[in-house]
Amino acid sequence: MINNIIEINEDSELNTLNQRKNQIKKEKADSNTYSFKNAIKTKIFLIIIAIIIICSSLYLIIKYFGVKAPEGIYLNSYDKTGINIYKETGVLSFNKLDEIMYGTKVDYSKFNNIHIAMSFDNDYYLLTTVTLASLLTNANDSTYIHIHIIAVENFLFSTMKKLNSLKSRLNNNSEFIFHNGSKAEIDFGEQIKSEPYGVGEYARLMSPELINDTDRILVMDSGDLFIERDLLELYNYPLEDKLIKGVVDPYTNCFPDFKFFKKENYFNGGVLLFNSKKWREMGIYQDIVNFYNSFQYHGRLPTPIQDILNTFFPSMATGIMPLRYNFQGFYDMELDIENLYLSMESISNLECSLYYKKNDILIEEEKNIVIRHNNKLKIHLGESFGKLKMEWNKYAKLTGFYNELCEKYPMGCYYSSEYPDNQIINERIPS
């Protein structure tokens, strides 16, 4: 008889149960690990998305609001402080920034102080350095020049630093102060962007409001002037209680049908002496804004600010200064002026400048303080040659940005072999 006895190995069964439990635990742990990894991945993904959104927002803020720092450049404490001051106050004086950062302080009482205002955007600053080089190199040691730049549209902090570098390179008796001129676009409207000279032209009218610590301001064009001598004489020219003084613009003779041209004493807008104290007291800026917005020639002016000022101000509120303070027209004593007029018929403004007699022009040339190469005589566009081009290149080389200038304005640096004095000009330009 066979005894069918099944032996149960309790240890073996227990091991099997334990293995099953361990397997369940492992599966659960694997599941938890998988869930944890997924959660980590999700969090990392969300963090990346958040970083992208934050960076994009910061980029847009930097791009469209306030002064911008140069891309890809580490901002040191000096730059950060300067940017913060400009953002918070709308004004940045590099002299005051140096005082904050390094403790350097200037005693302005030892000098004859003059205040000059210009306005332009970041696309125009390079050309302006040529005018500034002429201003700084021809100033007397006793003159301290406060250069107020009213910055509009896409102005960069790196541009501010570049312009300020002219101080140490050319004349330490100078100060660069930058003002936020974006209010001009709000006051006059966005359409001024499409007008011949853009927002910068209108922002100059804010000078008395923005520069409120002086009684007079010399407001100047930024890219088509040479300053041949110290400006103290011009800056101190008697205002005689007038609101504004300028130099007669002879080219109005070419446009007799323009109703807003005064028949007499129509002044050029390139160099203007503002009685800024009276401007502020009388609220002139807001009056001009209101006048512009109701002007019948609104948006259709060839030289907007010049035309508006001449139309807005009655004759009794304006005055005329000597031609040497803003000489307009061809400037080359070495060429025969009569023949030059005949040979350059395409330059129409030369015919208009016959408003002045030939002898008067020659006399003024001997003592010019400011020379304007305007209309069809712009050197950087290749419209002029001879002495004007030589002067432009001389000052361009002093800026420290000559290669950049030649790259952007090649016709200003180019000398054509057709001119007989080509070799002489090249020899006289400093290296």
C-alpha cells in the first residue's frame, strides 16, 4: 500500500510569499520612481518655460523702454549706476556719475560756462561726433562746455559712453548730459517720425524745460556744422529781451510762394540762441505744441521746426545775429565763387545764397565761428569737396571713430581724382 503523503516545506512557501511581496514592492517603487521622474521632468519643463517667458519679457522691456545696455556686455557697477540714474530721473550727467562713483568734482566757477543742446537718435550719433570734435578742439581753455544731448527713440547706453569718451580724448573742460526726449513724440504726435528730420528736430524745443538751471541755451544742429572757434562770443550775444535769436536764412528767396516764410528776417534753425528763462516763464513750449497741432501746414513742412518757429514768433520776439555765427553756403576761399556758382547748377541753394553779396561772403569767411554744410552741400553724402571735405575729414579723424564713419559714410572719406587739389588735401589731413 502506497502511502501518498505530500510534504509541505513551510520555508519554501514562505520564501515564495516573500519573493512575491518583494516583487510587488519593487513594482510599486518602480512606479513611484517613474512618477517622480515624470514630476521632475514636468517641473524642469515648466521652469524652462518660465525662464523663457521672463527673459522674453525682460528683452522687450529693455528694447522698448528707457536707455538700453549694449548686448552681450557685462555691466559693471559704473554702468549699472548710470543706467539706473537715467531710468529713474530721465537725466544722466557723466560728471555727476563720476562724482558718485569716484568722488571727482569739478569747480565750474573757475570757467566761462556755456550750455549747448542737440537732439538726435542712435542712428545719427556717429555723424554728430564730427561736429562735437570741432566744438571741443576749438574751445578756449577758459571755457567749460556743457553738452546737453536730448536722446530720442532707440538711444543706447553704449552710445552715451562713446560720446562721453570725446571728453577725455579731446577736451576735459566739457560735460556730457543726456536727457530723455521721448515726451516730444507724445506732445507732437507719432507722425513727426516720418517728417524730414524726425523726433530729434522737435525734441530740441524742449531744451528750456529740460535744462532748467541756465537762463540761455545755444540750440544747434547735430551733424552738419563745424565749430571753427570758441563759442563764448556767440553764447553771450545780447538777447535784448528777445525770446530767440538766429542768423538770416538766404534760401527763402528760392521759395517765395511759401506763405509761412517771412519776407524779412526769416532765420535759419541750425544755430539758435534761446532765452530759456523767458521760455519757461511764458510757457512757450506748450504754446508751440498747441500751435503745431492746429497749424494748417501740419505735416507738410520742408524744414519743420525752422518754419514753425518763424511762423509762431512775431518779429518783435525774435532777433537776427551776424552771418559768422551760422555761415550757410559754400566755404572755399581757394576757388572762384562766381565761376563756382555757374559750374554747379545742380546745387540750387548756391544761387539762393547770392542774397549775400560776394564781398560780404568773403569778409564773413575770414571770421566765421560756425559753418553749416547744408542742403546740397552735405559732405558725408559726397555733395561737397575742397576745403569743406578737408575740414570734415580732419575732425572725423579726431573723433576716434574714423573707420566707423568711413564705413557708414564712404563718400565723406572718398576723394575723387578729378579734383586737382586731391593730393594737397590728402597730404594736409592729419593721421
